[in-house]
Amino acid sequence: MAEFKANPRNRVMRYPKRAAYDAATVHAILDEGLVCHVSFVMDGQPFIIPTIHARMGDQLLLHGLKGGRMLEHINAGNPLAVAVTLLDGLVLARTVFNHSMNYRSVVLFGRGASIEEPAHKLEALRCLTEHVCRGRWADARPPTEKELQATTIVGIDIEDASAKIRKGPPGDADDELEWPTWAGVLPLPTIPQPAETDPRQQDALPVPAYVRDYRR
Amino acid sequence: MAEFKANPRNRVMRYPKRAAYDAATVHAILDEGLVCHVSFVMDGQPFIIPTIHARMGDQLLLHGLKGGRMLEHINAGNPLAVAVTLLDGLVLARTVFNHSMNYRSVVLFGRGASIEEPAHKLEALRCLTEHVCRGRWADARPPTEKELQATTIVGIDIEDASAKIRKGPPGDADDELEWPTWAGVLPLPTIPQPAETDPRQQDALPVPAYVRDYRR
């Protein structure tokens, strides 16, 4: 799918000029984000849970311990909304009204089902692990049969999605520029710090290159 | 309120040892987060929107342009779930199964109503501005009557809330420690970078101290 079709469910209503519906933009934000938030409904009550995700092709993967409320609910075919938000910086305008943030976000809608076929399930788990830390799958001890049985993985078909992006300097109007205050953007990137070796580490092993040079 | 009472709606089901229900812990996470995600339901369909928030006493504030779908929905008294998640680092265990993240999150439930009384509304806007950047309210051009009219602010009474926190090294079992791979934590803090002055800045004003030394 090259483009998600805008419709009443996924159309960006506020600041539509910030919207994007192409799959490349949507996928890039999903792939960079480490955390998503899942919105679902039980008996008319909205719930929200933050969790790890990964994209496998056109599907979004979620996982957790077997028997979890959210995963059981997803596996029953109920509708979901999922968001991934990357905060890039503060936009400090001259006017309170024009203050904003620079960000890249995706909201998607879909339904999911658990992945049961063993090879598919293992590949999904590899995809989740590599999403969080590329290179880790080859080094970590693979899941045992018992651990696989204790894990539920769901694949969500992305029915609708949209991205929303704000970047650049403050949007004050021309006749506001003389207000005597500094204005600009404060970048707020996530910057990996030196890794902290587990105190229980038994052998003196070096920090792997994919951890030392970690980048999203 | 010193403590939120755990009940079927807000009780942390997965890893209950990571849960906290005291207001001080919940408030500290809400206060540090720059973005929240709001989950709501329309015609049985879950929606989710990322937005700026602030806490004013026991209420959570949200704002936006007047007429926005989410704010109208909140103002009609519909139930909400809101999450704030702070990601602290990757937990790279020896086993794929024990991989995790260090994080601090809050999920809260409540209903909101718009704040209309002018002094209250201005104070809420001050609270939102200062939440994002302490010190900014005094420097920025205050909202005009027209801008205030174009802005909706809602106050959400927090009915239930819970926090969930994971910290520390990987949780591999003792009999897993000999697996020959490095294990530990990769800290992923948000680190403010030098501010980028608006290219349209008219006078050579210094970057304010509250921007230069910005910390959450």
C-alpha cells in the first residue's frame, strides 16, 4: 500500500497542512518510535496502554504475556486505535498563542489477531527484538518452547492511518515580530548514554557495537 | 488526594509489583511528561490523540482550538483514558524473553468540562505554558481576547489513576547468567540541545536562561 486514503476516521482535522497519508511517512514514524499507545473500548469505557510495537510489512505487532487483558481483547477482533509520537522540540513563539511543539506522530486504526504458526511467531518475535535494538537477536538466548507458549503476539492489519508533522521555527504573524522576546526552537532529542553493564555480568564482555553506537 | 484506590479499572494487571497508586508518584510523572495520549470512544470506535497537557492541582488540563472534535467530545462529559509515558532506557537481557524497557507511566481515567470563567481560563493557560517551559509566561505576549475566545481549555477530574515503573538491570534468572552475551541497560534520556533562534528574530536578544538551562 503506497497511500492510506483519508476518510472521516483518519483525516487530520486540526492543521491539515501538517498531515501526510503516504505509507512511507507513516512507516518511518512507526519504525523510529520505541513506544506506542493502544486505545480500546470495553463496555463503553475507553482504555489506553503504552507498550512496545514493531512493524512487520503492513502489520503492526504487539506482544505480551499470555492472558493479558488487552491482547485477549485484540485477539477477539475488537477495533483499536494506536498512536506513535516522536517529540522533536519546543517551539517558543513570541505570543503565548503560537507556542507549539515540533513532532512527528502517527495514528492508525485496525483490528488484530494472534500469530500462532510457530515459524511466523518466531519471526514476529525477532522483528520486535530487532525493532528495539538492531543486532540483539543474534546475541540473546532464543526463546524456549515454554517461553513461546507464555507469549502472545498479535498482528494488526492497518486499515487507516495518518501522520502529522510539525517542524521549523515559530509561526508568529509578521506584525508580531517586534514583541521584545527571544523566540526559537529548543531541540529535545533522545540521546543514548553509555551503557550500564548488569552488575551480575559473569564474564568481562565488551559492550556490543550495536549498543555502543545505538541510534534510532 | 494522597492515594488513588485500586479498582478493576485502574489496577495494574501485568507485573503488579511495578504499580504505584499514590498521588505524589502519579503527579510527578504527569508533571515531567511533555506529551500525553488521550483515548476516547465515538460510536463504539476507539480514537487516540497525542496532545500537550498540564496538571493544575487535582485536574489535568488539555487545550486546543475551539471546535476541535476531541475537546467538544470531552466537554460533552464523555469518559476518557489518558496516558503519560516516560521512556528511560532499554533493558538488554541475556534471554530474548527478559528484554524490557525502563519506564515510568501513568494511566488515568476521568471526565472533563471546559473552563469558561476568564480568570480561571487565563490561569489554566499560564499553567499549560509554564508546564512546557517554566519562565516562558512572563516573557511571551499574553493572549488577546480574540485568542482566548478561539481557545478551548478543559479540566479533567482524575477519578482513577495508576503509575507503573520499571527500573534497574535485566531480570534474568540466576541459572541464565552464564549465557555468553553482554547484558545491561542503555539509558535513553531526552537531552536539550542548543536553542535555534528564529531566523525572523529582529533584535539580537540572548537565549533566556530558562531555555539555555532547560531541564524537565
